[in-house]
Amino acid sequence: MSALPVHIERLTYRYGSHGSRRALDKVSLSVPEGALYGLLGPNGSGKTTLFRMLSTLLRPPEGAVRIFGRDPRTHPDAVRRRVGVVFQDVALDEELTVLENLRAHAALYGLQRRAFEERLARLLPLFGLEDVLRERAGRLSGGQKRRADLARGLLHAPPLLLLDEPATGLDPAARHAFREAVDRLRREEGATVLLATHAMEEADRCDLLTILDRGRIVAHGTPAALKEAIGAETLWIECDRPEDLARQIAQQLDVSAQVIGTRVQIAGPRARDLLSPLYETAGEAIRSVTIRRPTLEDVFMARAGRGLRENEQPPEGEAP
């Protein structure tokens, strides 16, 4: 049996004064071969720190990390050959043409001319770059730059691709084209993709999903299973005193109500059936009620007690 593309056990990364803060806190996960595996979390949840370790840019200090069975601490070159990385900021020299950027990257990985040309012939039509090959990178659109950056990350034919917030700054058409290119890559080359994102739409497309909050795993599973776990429907209640209302609902209606931010959440198979008794019991305290099927945002809020965007940025110069 071949080694998993990614296997992590109790990975911890400390930063700040005397290591008082944790960007990652005992994170364990395994990425199956060929999967589109998502890491969902707000800024500062530890996604980028994890990617830096997987790509050998940051040394894992505590815990175990294996990329196809290899430890990036002891076999960094072997890991780099098997990993392609596309970070949130496009890694292209804007003064060079697309072709010059790709040649420079090929030289870093020791690709001979014939191997480079064969790989180029494979990637250019895959990402629609034939017509911009000799354009300066700085003159490309956002979508073209992202596709060129993805081609750069795949030039050495890595079996594992790390995508860190790849849709950032792209318009809807460019996002769609980028997703199609990644899907085609998985179908035709069997690549495994690890995607870090805070976008619900991107996370919903994943085969498996791990949700991170402040460096810890708060949920794991398929997107559908994670949503089903909190109920078929959710009620979101706007009110002035959510803690008082949650207690009243629990006492008088014998229903579990959770305070999330400034709202009260009730989840269940038929949460809408509670509308009438809810207004009879606490109508004066309620400003509004929203009924909807659970989303991954709801999953995060239920597990973390806040929204994906209700997170402080890490101090400047410190790890996210």
C-alpha cells in the first residue's frame, strides 16, 4: 500500500513571546490519494502556517508530518519534488513573460529542455495559456495570472498540489475557469489537491473537509455530513438579549438553543415547527427569525461559537 499524500499527527506550532500563542494546536489529519481535500477557516486559523510546513518553508517543531511517507524535516528535497504550491499571492515575476517565468521555475527543479517542452505542451492547453505565453506577466488579467501560476506549480508534475486561497481576487468567470482547470488536472493526472480557503462555495466542492479555528480542528467530514450533523433546518433568532432568550427557550420549550455572536440558533429536523410556540413564549423579545438549511458557515458557528469573519488578525510579523 502506497503512503498517503499527507499524514499529520498532533502537529503544533508556537509563536509569540515565549511561545505563548499557537498557530497550530495538536492538528491531526490524513489526505487520501486523488482527493480534493479542503481546509476551511478564517484568517488566523493556521491554514497558511500548515501549508508552509508541508512545502518545507517552515520546519515542523512538534508532531509528525509525512508527505508520501517522507518527513519534510529530514528529506526536504524529496518532498519538494512531489509537491506543487500555489500561494494566495501569485509567484510570478511581472517583468518576465509567462514563458520566461516557466523556464526559470523549470531550472530550479532541474528539468532538461526536452522534459520542459513536453510538460509545457501538456499544460498550456490545459490552462488556456497558448495565446499569452510571450506576454509579460504584469499585463495579464487576474484569472490569467492565476492559471499561469498554477501551471508554474505543476511544471515538475507533482502528485500533490497545495492551493492556498487560490480564488482570492478573481471575478466569478475567472474562478469558474480556475476550478475547471483544477478538476481537469485531477481527472487527467490523478493529482491530489489540498485546498485552503475561507470561502463557503469552494469548501462545499471538496470531497473531505477539515474546519480549523485558532489552530485547532473543530470539525471534520464530508461537507454534506457536517451540515446534516447540526440538523435539517436551523432557526436564527435576532434579539437584544440572546443569553436570556436562550435560557428561556431551554426552560420553557425544552429545546437546545445556542448563543452564537448576537443571535440564538436552534437546529433540528423540523426546526420550523417551533415557530409558533417560540413566538407564544418569547414573542416580545424577538426581532426576527430566519429559517434555512444548514450551511458550512452554520457548522463553523455551531462548533466555534462565532462566524468565519469574526476573527482578529494575528500581530504583524507573527504566524497566522
